Amino acid sequence: MSTGPVLNAARPDKERAELLVWIRERLHGEYGDRHLDPRREPMHELISTILSQRTTWRDEDAAYRELRALGDWNAIIAAPTEAVAHAIRRSNYPESKAPRIQETLRRIRDSPGGYDLDFLQDLPVKDALKWLTDLPGVGAKTASLVLLFNYGHPVFPVDTHVHRITTRVGAIPVMGEQAAHRALLKVLPPDPPFLYELHLNLLKHGQQVCSWSGPKCGVCVLRDRCDAYTIFGNNVPSFSETVKAKARTPRAGKPA
Ligand code: SF4
């Protein structure tokens, strides 16, 4: 069966690292500086990021506000799970997120610092990541967002935009988001302001230019070194097609 061209970023780590620095510089020129300032309180960041999974920013915000209208964190734990699910109904999968959020809050309440997460500042990054990802509904992206945005730890949150663009350009081979966290962190500098700016500017670029389907390659500042553009020109396929093509090609993603 013919599979057609497949992205397969077979390049050494040193080249990946240099490519990511180049991406950061290009996006900096396009979108400017980003200063590493916490955008919201750690508990707000944590719970909002759980709500944000598969959800637009507007719906995430609405869901968070309705959730907080139920009362303080203790009141949300004590509320019927159906009431929590109703409050967060604008977030996708409210029925599965509601019990996870309540259990996460329960575990945080019962931890030594209670709802104050500032102990994460002083933990080694590995331990802080483990503490957060042991909570129900908290994956590598959510944990990394809290640790980078709130505590300036050198971690790199990989959301759908970061994953898609770094894959298309060729900074990582085609792989899942969880694996992409490890692959990118391995070659990125341990520099929180750099990581913060790169994350936010990739997010913006994904929203405005390198969309899931029909990316606007003609106006993209990453085009010169983009594997997807080199292979497909102005007809870069939807990212779903890229993921499916990888699944049909067992050797894709391995060094040639
Ligand atoms: S050239 Fe196209 S596929 Fe490559 S990063 Fe830019 S918009 Fe995305």
C-alpha cells in the first residue's frame, strides 16, 4: 500500500536544539517579547488547565467561573458531582472531569500545604512534576504549565499547537504529545524565560498561521526550514493526516 510522503525528522539532537533556537528567534521577531509573569494563581492555573483540555479558551474561562460560583475549594469538594459537572458543562467531557477535579482538590486539601502549592517552588523539578502528575486528571502539560508559569521551573508544556508546529517543522519526529514533552525537553535549553516565550509564541503561531488544517504557509516565518513545507509545499495536509500516515508507516520516525 502506498503511504505517500511522511514527515520523519531524522536528525541529531544537536541539530534539533539549533532548530528550536532558530524557531524561537523567528517567532520572537514576529510576536515579540514575553515576560515570565504568573498569569493567575497556582490553583487557578491548575484547575483551569484541567478544564482547558479539548476546550476553547472562552469555554474554559466560563467553566472556571461557574465552578468557582459553587464556593471555595472545600465547597466544590462537598458539592454533588452532578452539580460540579453542570457548572463546568462548557468544558468538554464534564462528566469525567468533575470527579477528577473533586478528587484532585481532595488530595491537595489533605496534603501538608493544603491549597498553598508554593512548596513546589523548592522541590526538584522531577519531584514537582511527579507530585502534580500523580493527581487525577493532571498530565504532563498541566503540570508543566503550573511549574513554568507559576514557579519558573525549566519545563516545557506541550499543547496541541506546540506539538503540531514542532512536528511539522521537524524539531521532533511524529509522536504523541506525552512523548513530545520528553523529546523537546531533552534538547531545549533549561532557561525558563526562553521556554516561556517559545511556548506562548508557538501557541500564537498555531492559532494564527500553522492551524490544524490548511496552515497559511505562504505567510509563515518558519517556512524556510519547515519539513512539512519542503515536502508538501502549499498543500500541507491536516495534522490528522500526518498522525494517520505515521500509524500506517511503522518505520516512520526512526533514523533513516
Ligand atoms: S510552513 Fe506551513 S506547515 Fe510549516 S510551520 Fe509554517 S504554516 Fe506550519
